[in-house]
Amino acid sequence: MLKQLYIKNFTLIDTLDIVFHPGFSVITGETGAGKSIILGAISLLLGQRADSKTIKNGTNRCTIEAHFDLRNYDMGSYFSNNDIDYDAEDCILRRELTSNGKSRAFINDTPVSLNQLRTLGQQLVDIHSQHQNLLLQEEDFQLNVVDIIANNEKRKTEYLQQYKAYQQAKKAVEDMEESIARTRENEDYLRFQLNELVEARLQAGIQEELERCSEKMSHAEEIKSALYESESLLSGNEESILSHMKDTTRLLEDIRKVYPDIGECSDRLESCYIELKDISQEIYSHTQNIDYDPKELNDINEQLDRIYSLEKKHHVQTVEELIDIQNDISRQLEQIDNSDEELRTLSNIAEQNHKECLSIAKKLSKFRKSAVKSIEKEMQVRLVALGIPHVRFKIQMDEKELQADGIDRISFLFSANTSTTMQPIKDVASGGEIARVMLSLKAMISGAVKLPTIIFDEIDTGVSGKIAEKMATIMKEMGQHNRQVISITHLPQIAAAGSSHYMVFKEESSNGTTSRMRELCNEERTMEIAQMLSGADITAAAISQAQELLKQK
């Protein structure tokens, strides 16, 4: 629970350092004294987004710090999960804002993100302001109340996991159906494209090979003529190169005995002769392989034209890329051929997930129905005690399609008397009645959820007299059992019920207006409550009445 609050340079507050106590405490003060400012500071400390305009004029830094006692609450897991030092006796939350718009958050002097601060803050303090009464109009709030009383947190987590699995499976079916629809629209075209590619007889390296063949056949006469002439020059007649080399070799060999120095030249020339003779024979064999076949050349060029056309059509440069496209189209067509089977498989998975999800949702609904009975019974008792003697309160449960919160649609029905039919509470309840319903719900919730501190901001709006005393009694009871309740109030009956009483007031000085807050002693409480009863002119009767109220606390 909240032990101490320190605020520095926040709007009209220069420095505030106040100690809070267990049980039921009240905060009073004139309208505009700064009670909402203090509440705003606490909200920032709990993770609300910051605005540099809230920094007190003339300063460049604002600090808000609170100390909490967590010894009676099992919250160690949050700190271990977030790698933050844990001191159950003194947990410190701090928020710092600077005039340049920067914000920093700390838990036990460890820097944390705003989300981490907010997550812990939601487990430490519940602030119920007047605008929160509007939550009573919202279906998800009403459903959440039922789930809290039913202790459905683990069941909701289990259900949500299964619901997400169902949604994923359902989306997989929808995506597959869309994919099938798209591909089937293009199926004829895909098959046409595949046929074009297959007819091109594509193989790795075929384009280069065809281009070489085309080039060779296109110059067949020129090549053959050059080969014939080359072969003729080498060995065609008695005047050929080889004939002259043979004669030369013989002449050198004849003088070798008498002129040994020419032996090396003779050997080299012999080797050249053998090499040239071999070349001549190879050239001759090439001449036999060069044929000009117009039909073959035409076929080659047609295949090349087909390849070039396909490359241009598919915006690629090589046959290898065309082969990749061919394989991809084949895979797409194979998917189309197998898609019905795959869709059946996915649909079966989605159907199974739906069944499991619906099964868990029905179990969740069963626990909700059980909780509804106890809520209706307890709310009837509480609201009668709060001055609505003929109240009727019922929770209507209707079934809906599977959603993230289950299959139940919740509606709180209300009637303040016996002559009108029950209708949704937002349509028929007055402001004072809604305040009493919300307080009753909060009292029930506080018994189900171990929340350290609850702050009520003028929840007593629209009530007075004996009803205010009853509301004070409820809040006082809520402040028991290791729980702390703080009520900001304008009603003397509620102010008198607090075990601790704080007053917010303004001071004027040469530096401007400043909001301050202090805890009142018994005599000061009497005068504050008397003023709340009679106004600025405190009468003896008001003082006497204030003393009587304080005796009853």
C-alpha cells in the first residue's frame, strides 16, 4: 500500500511530502484547491503519458516519487521477471519530467520503460474517478466484473490462447482460398506459358551452343573454302609446304654424316614436318565436317528466336533463368492440382481449433453464469443498504459468436422501483444511483482482487445524508484486510469516517499560488468537517455536529 508521496514542481505544487496510513483515509478541500493536481501526479507515477506543461512555471524539472509497502502482497514475480531489485518493505516508484519534453521512470532506482511502470502501477493502485462511472455503460467492463468475481483469469488466458490458434488457422484457410482463387484465374495462362517453355526444349548452355552452330553454318562456305585452301597449301601438290619440307629434310639428312653440326636443325625440321603433316590431316578432317544444310540452319535459328522471344517476354537474360521460371510455373500448377487437398487439411485444422475453442468458451460461460447469481444477490443487498429499497438488479447473459472474450454478451439491467421494467443500467440509472452501483461493484471486486490501494475521486457525487454514511461504511470496510482506501470527498459524513484525514489548500505568496496538503489532527478535523457542514461561517451547531460524526467513525 501507499506509504509516502513526494511531489516537486508539479503544476501548482512546489514541494509536497506526505505520509499515508493503512485503512480508510479521506482527502478534503475546497474546489480548485488542488486535489485533482495530486491525483494527476499519482496518475503520472502509474504510467500515464506526460506533458511538459505540467511542470511548475519557472522550473525545468518535475519529480514524483511514491513508496509502497508490499509485504502482504505476492508480487515478487514481477520484479524477478523484469530483473529489478525487490524490497517488499519499501518499493519506490519515481517519475521525472523535464521542460524539454523528456521523461524518465524508475522502479527501485532501476530505469524502466513507461510500459513496465504502467504494468506495475496497475497492480498497486486503482484510481476510480467520476468519469469511470461511464465504464458502467460498456459491455466489456461489465463482462470483466463478472470474470473477476468468477476468478476467471487463468481460464481467460487459456481461452485466449486457443482463440488465437483458431484465428490463425481460420486465416490460413482464408489465405489459401484467396490463393486458390487467384491462381485458378491464371491457370489457363500459366499452362500456356509452361507449354511455351517446354516446347523451347530448354537446357543449361543450349543458347550458347545454338548460337555457335548458327554462326558456323551461316559461314559454312567461307570456312570450307579456307580449310580446303589451307590443306592444299600444306600438302596439296608437289609445290606444297610439306613437299618442300620433305625435300629439305632429305637434303639435310644427306649431309649429316659429313656435317654433323646440322644434325640439330635436321631433327627440328623433322619434328616440324611431322607436326605440319598432322595439322594438315586434321584440317582435312574438318573439311569433311563442314556441311551447309539450309533446313538445319533454319531450325536452329527458329529455336534461337523462340529463346530470345521468351527471354524478352519474361524479362530475363539467360536460359537458366527461363528454366527457373518454368520450374516455378510447374510448382504453381502442381499447387493448383493439390490445392483442394491442402485446403481440406487446413479446414480440418481450423474446424478442430474451433471445436476446442468453443469447448473452453462454454466452460468459461458456465463459471460466469455461476458468478452472475452471486453478483445479483450481493448487489441487491448492497444497493438496498445504500438507499434503493425497491432496487432490482439483474445480469443478462446472451450468447454471441466466438470472440476474443468468449461467447457471452453481458448486460447489467437495473430498476430503482417496482413500477418500471428493468432496462440497461446506462439508460435508466441516475448519477447518484450509478455512483452507488459502482461503489458496490468496487467493493465486491476489492474482495476478489488483492489490490493494495484504491483511490475514489468523488464517487459520492449525487448522494448525501444517510446514503453518504452508508457509502462511508462500505469504503471503511474495504480499507480493512491489508487494503488501503483513500477517498477524495466533499461530504462531511464520508470525511468523518476516515481513520486519517488530509486537507488540500492553496497558499498565496509573492511567488504566486501554491497548492499544499497536510494531515489534520483531531481538532483540525472537527473544524474542517464543521466548515463542510455550515460553509465559511462555522457555527457552534456545526462544530457539535462534526464532533458527533467523528465519534461515530
